[in-house]
Amino acid sequence: QVQLVESGGGLGQPGGSLRLSCAASGIIFSMYTMDWYRQAPGKQRELVAFITNGGTTTYADSVKGRFTISRDNAENTVYLEMNSLKPEDTAVYYCNAHTYGESYWGQGTQVTVSS
């Protein structure tokens, strides 16, 4: 049974930082590309960042230079370090694991950026 469990969301201050984690089980984690998506109220889900099984990272323009995605294959966990938070970063953040023909989603974690 595949499980992706996100944690670390909550209330962040504008200009502040939060760190999200996504712990995976039931998959050979090191073989999967790991993505972070987010969905704000009334908007479509959008890709925030991804990291390949080889460690290559890619970011949406809206978060480039502020967010960092990383992975720990020994811990089967992917992280999203979010700095210089803005109110427009408010969304439910989801992690996704995918490889050829397979894709799995976590349940999401709420991030709210407000003073």
C-alpha cells in the first residue's frame, strides 16, 4: 500500500519560512520523481517544484529563488523549504510521486501566509 504523508504546514508570516515534509512508504522511493503541487481556493492545482530520482530540480517561476526542494532517499522523504513567504503562497500543498505509468498523491497540508 502506497502512502504519501505531508506535514509541516500551518500559519506563516509574510517574509517568514516554513518547511514541508512528505514521507513515502510502499514504493522504492529512490526510483521516483517527487513533485510538490499547490492549490489555492478557486484556482487550479499548479506544480511548484520537482526533483528527479537523479537529484535534478526544477521550480515554478513564482517560487524560484525562495523555495528549495530536496530529498533524503535514506529517509524516503522529500522536503520543501519555503522562504520569503508571500500571502499568495497560501494554498493546500500536495506531494506527488511518479515514475513510468505510476503516480501517487498525498492528502495535502494547508499553508496559510498571513500577518
